[in-house]
Amino acid sequence: MRIPTLSVVCLTKAHCASDSGATVLLVDEPPPQVPGPDDGVIEDARMRQWRHRVAVLTLLAAAAVVVVATGLAGGGGGSPGIGSGSGFGSGGRAPSRAQEAQEARQIARVAASDPVPEAQLFAGGTGWAISHYGLSWTRDDGRSWSLIEPPELRHPSVVDISARIDDVAYRAPSIWVAMGDLIGTRVHDFSYRYATIARTTDDGKTWRSGESSGCDYGCGAQYMSFLTATRGYLLSSLASLARPRLDETNNGGATWTPVGSAPFAGAIQFTTASDGWGVSNPSQWINEDQTPVGGGRVYGTTNGGHTWQRVRLTPPRRYAGMPSTAGPPAFFGAEGGVIPVRYRNRRTGNQYLVVYTTADGGRSWATHLAPPAADLRSDQWGIASGLAFSAPNPRTWLFFAGRTLYETTDTGNSWTTVHVEIPAVTPLLLSFTTPTTGWAIFSVSTGDHSYPPVLVRTTNAGTTWTALAPR
């Protein structure tokens, strides 16, 4: 059920006070230019991300051996499948047990040879995926693939490709790949490591690399957003500065010009040359590096990134006082936008989803509650990308809660569900371009078998899934 709300725009903290349950957009005064997390914390957080990716790929290789030796040899007779038989509004018959077993075997075979920790699908069937083969590109929804690695990723020192790729951006006909922790030929600050951004306009046949201003040998993680094939923005966490830095380009990334600092590091999306949005990565980890702090905070700019303000969305009454973690904003043009936010009950650990929408470029927001029974406690807390959520258009949203895929096509007024019939499946990503067509990454365990994360595709809103082999 959609919860109607009054939307209020506040100009300062002093003007913002609400006990009516209204959605409030709080625009802070520009943050003072004081040191944020020190460069050691930034670099440690980034290295932790790399170590996690390396550990995942190492685990995938080991798990693949287990799958080949046991899962595939065992056939699948009565194995649970990847289909759904219990959802309503699924758009077709539930698959038979034989179909489910066949799908499970197909997914196991692909997972054994083509594990995929990261991927993204764009409109029209275009998309990318990272596997141990490299960075792959598709223009037919994953039916065929081509490797599009920039020359920097072919260096002998590059073993784990996913650890070198920070971000991938696409604006036809251009593809950009932001890379870091590369090995160069000169020393800067006692290190040969550097970062760069490569661009191709012919699907990887040729590449041109450029460096952001002052950020060649000093870059941390990098995040890109392009308005056109020539106009774009780059947010980098610099080891040499206390705050992340925003650069802009007007020539497709051949050269970059500094804009200013930012109070966060994380994914960004610019909707116009003035308006941009971002969500923070964790600024530090506590409790023996198990608990992220500072992640999932939303920021906005209305002056091209010269200053950023924290955006605070007031929770519904039933979730008031609970901590929150926002996912990356999704905008459709300059006016329509969607932000998924999770609220966590400190006592029970339950996580609940609230979707905020805007139709006026973020000046006001409406609040929409997902079904409270959809418990997201299995999702990584404090990480913006920890929620498997996708918004293919302003009215259609999909998300996984455990093994259940929830979908609405009317901004949350009604929901349908599809249940994935594989035990212990953990969806790690969701990327839909229409209400029925999308990708996901599944990490699956069945009995004694552990399957590596695998890229899967559905064309019937999650009723059935097919594994993709990006190579």
C-alpha cells in the first residue's frame, strides 16, 4: 500500500521539524572544508574491497572444482530448480520438476566455468560483466559476448581483473572503464601504482586512456557519471587529500578539470550539468572490520558539484528512530527519481524497505512502503549496494527478500511475488530494464555443494532463470 505524505523542503536545519510523518528533504549548509577520513582510512577501505573481491574469486575457483566433481556428476534427478512455482502474477505456468532440475544443472555448469561477481544490464540488451576471463560486453542481452579489455588490464601484473576495475560507464557509442592499482613505469610517492580511465567507441577494438587532473598516481576508488558521450563527471578518493575530489570532462574523458571536493566517496549520477546525486561508501569499519560506518548516506548538488549537501529523508512513523542505509539513486531524466532505503530494527535485526520517489528533480519526495513482511535481514547492512533492488522505470521496482522476488508496477500500490525454488540462494545483484527482463547474480548452496556466484537472466519477471556465460 502506498502511504500518502506531505513533502516539505527545508532551507536550514532550524526550519526542519516534523512529527507528522512527512517526507522531508533536508538541505544542509555547505560543509566546511575540514579534513574528513584520513587517507589511511580511505586506502584501507579500498584495499579491504580488493581483498574481498580477491577472496571471492579465489573461493569461486575452489567452489567450481567442487561443483564439477560433485554437483555436475550427480546429474540433478530431484534437485530443486531455479524456477518459481508459488508466485502470483508471474505471467505463466510454473516450471515442472524436470524443468527445474534442468535449469539447476545448467546454472551449475555455467557457475563452474564462468563465475561473475559484477555485472550491469542497460536498455536495449546492452550490458557488461566481469569474470575471470576479463571484462565482457554484450549487445543482445547476454546471448553472445566479446572481451573488451583496455590495454592496461593486459599487463602481466594484473591477475585479478575485478580488483583493478572501479567503475564502468556507458553512453552510446562510448564505454568508459575506470581502473586503479595499476603498475606504471615511474615512481610517485614511493609507488609505481597509478589509476586511469580508458574509453572506447568501437566496442573495445581501440582504446584511448586519459588521467583525471592531479589524479594519475594518487587516485583511490573512482566513480563516473556521463550525461552525454562527451560530458561527464568523476569522483575519486585521493590518497593525497583528506576529501574525495570531483572532476569534469567535456571531451569524453581525454582531459579532466577539477571541480571541487566532496564529503563522500561512492556512486554518483548527474541528471543535468547542475544537478547530481551520490550515495556514500563506508568511511570506516569497526568491530574487527566487520561493521561498516558511514555508508548509504545520500548527497545532492545543485551547482555542478562545487558543493554537496546531505539529503535526509524522514522515515515513516512505523520506522521512526531506526538507523537507515540508502541504495544508489536511480533517475529517469532530470525530474523523476527513485531511492531505496532500508531501515533496521536494532532489537530484532529485521530490515524493511522504503522507496522514496520524486517527480520534481528532488525538491520533494513521496514515501512508499514495501510489504513489511519482506525481511531483508540477510542483506549486507551499511553498504549501498548491499540491497538487490532495481527500478527499470519510475513506477516499476523489483527487489529480493531472501529467495522471494517482489515486484510492483504501480509505485507500490500492489505487489506480486515469485519464489526461487533453490535452497540457500543469495541474490547479490538485480538489474532490470523492463518489468519482465533483467539480470541477477545468484550465490547458491544446495546440500554439500557450494556454487560460485553466477550471472542469470529472466525474460518472464523471475518465473524462470537462465545462467549466462560472459566470455
